[in-house]
Amino acid sequence: MTPAGPEPGQQGTGLKVFVVAGEPSGDLLGGALIAGLRTLDSGVTFRGIGGDAMAAQQLNSLFPMHELSVMGLWEVLPRYRALRRRIAQTAAAVLDWRPDVLITIDSPDFGLRVARRVRAADPGIRTVHYVAPSVWAWRPGRAARMAEVIDHVLAILPFEPPLMQAAGMTCDFVGHPVVSEPLASTGEAAAFRQAHGIDADAPLVLCLPGSRRGEVTRLGPRFDEALIRLRDRVPETRIVLPTVPGVAALVRDMTRRWPTAPVLVEDAVDKRAAFAAADLALAASGTVSLELAANRVPMVIGYDMAPVSRMLIGWLLRTDTVTLVNLVSGTRAIPEYLGRNCQPGPMSLALLDLLEDPEGRAEQLAAMDLTMERLGRGGEPPGLRAARSVLKAVSGAK
């Protein structure tokens, strides 16, 4: 059920909202949330940290968001001091402005540290965290620690609210943003192939090695080798590599040295068309699996981290899959190659199997359709649902 809240056109309340996003996926959530809050409350004002999507909603970021886009226990260490300074700076900005609510979006290592400082200095500021921590996967104690500084959670996976509520926070499932993202038409997909000289019947494989620099440098060469092996078996295969602004220069430089030259796609419209045109994908673990599911693109998932991070997370992992399509659908339809198993040979064979096995493709497509249904496809946009939930949480505290 959609969380209750004010209706569009409500008079402005003068609500002050400080929003903190730390990476591109959080920026997209933040942009949709800000738009939803403005729809429901004409007087709301915003400050915070974000990227292009939040800037499009007239938010001036306190500092460049890309400084926070780092993942992995080992990878954080070289930037620890800089991140600590940004945590202190952000908390000070919140306390100086004293908003009605602080909303931290994903990136818990940064956002929750900001929330802890704010809560210690001013317990009267309401706190909301958007995207529940994956306590179903690892470190279940995080929910209880988060409850010390967070009042309300906006969950994007349907099985998360009971876990958050058990830890002492209120929580609403607000839908996953992937269900409201635009999809390219079959005509746009055909035009993409034509524009890049890709025959209509040539297998088009997406190469998606991640959106962070560490992911791209670690996974990119392995993905390239896997795709070289696939092309050795299916020579007509064409490779398309969509990328994002934060790593586009790195990707361009890296792929110049690849024997298998991919078509690089940086424009968002072209990216949608590429997803619609694709037959198959080799992708890093993460939300991109849901983008592929929305476009019904069969996939193989590969992921690895720095050795220390891999070892520590391997000890803590509590689930036999990390792929969101598998988790939401309750299947294990998507093959994944993680850690030491993220190797070109096995990934290449899995891609070849998907090209040649109609039953395997059909199993994946059924899991994808079920996933989209469970994530809220066809309902109210998640950004608006999230905005209603925030307003309900804030009004309930007064």
C-alpha cells in the first residue's frame, strides 16, 4: 500500500530537508525524491550533497559527490582522512542549518556517520535513511546500530521492512526506482544497431564492469578476456560498453588497449537504446542487474574486490547469491562468478550457454518479469512514494 501523505497541491509548510547522496545511484534516488517532495509540498527547501540528478532539481552540492564514490573495506583506507573531513564538514552544515529532516541515501559508511554526529549534537533533527542496509546478506547487526541514529527507513526491496522494524525503526517499502525508468522502443533499438553498424541478427553483448574506478580497473580486463573468448566461438558478436561520467575517461583510456574494441556509449539516451538492443550482458554485481531485468536482457554476473575486502566479506556473507534478480524473484536463474571465481573462462562459457540455450534464457526472463512485478512496476513512481513516506515520518514526529 502507498504510504499516506499530503496530496499534490498542498500549501507549502516551509519544510527544510538536508539530503546526502554519495554515488550515482543515490543521486538518482535523491533527484526523484526531491521532485516528489516538491510535488507534495510547495514550500520545501533543500540543501545537501548530490550529483547531476539532484543538481537538475536545483540542489547546489556542498562539495563534489564523486569524492565519496568509493567501495570496499581496503579501498577506503587511502582516503580515510579526506572522508573524515567531509563527514565533519557535512555534519557541521546540517547543524548550522538545522533542517526538519536529514535524509541520507545509501552510502551508509558516509551517511550514517554524518547522522551519528548530528544525532549526538541535536537529537531534535529527524533522520531518514533511503535504501536499507543489506542485513539479509551480511552484518545483520548493522540494523540495530543504524537504529541508534536513524528514525525511519525507505526500503527499495519488498522483503526489507520487517528487518528494519525489528531493529526499532519505522520503515516503508517505496518501490525500486528501476520500475519507473524509461525504456527505449524497438525502433530506437534498431536505430542504435544501424547507427553503429551492427547487423540486426548479430549477437549484441553489453559489457558492464561497474560505475566506480576500482570496479572498472579490476573487472574490465577480465570481462574483456571473457568476451574475446566468446567472439572466438561466435565471431559475429559485437560488444557495447555503456559507461557513466565519473569513469568515462578511464574506460576510454583502458579500452584503447583492448584487442576487442567495444562500442562505447556515454549518452543516457544511447544507453537506453543499447539496453533495448542487447541480446546478452556480462555485468558487475549491483543495481545494473535490475536495469537489465527491466529490459529483459539475459545476463551473467561477475564481481571481485581487493583481496582483503574479498576475504573479510566472504567471512561475513549470509546468502548464497548477491544478484538482486535472484533475491527478489526467489530463484537462482542468474549465474554469478564472484571473488576467486570471477575468471574469464567460466564467464565466457556461461555467456555461450545463454546464447545457445533457449531454456536458460526463458528461465531468466521469467525471473526478471517476476522481479519487476515485486519491485512495483505499474504502480505510483517510487520517488513520489518515498516523498509521501518522508512527510508521514516527519509529521508523525511533531
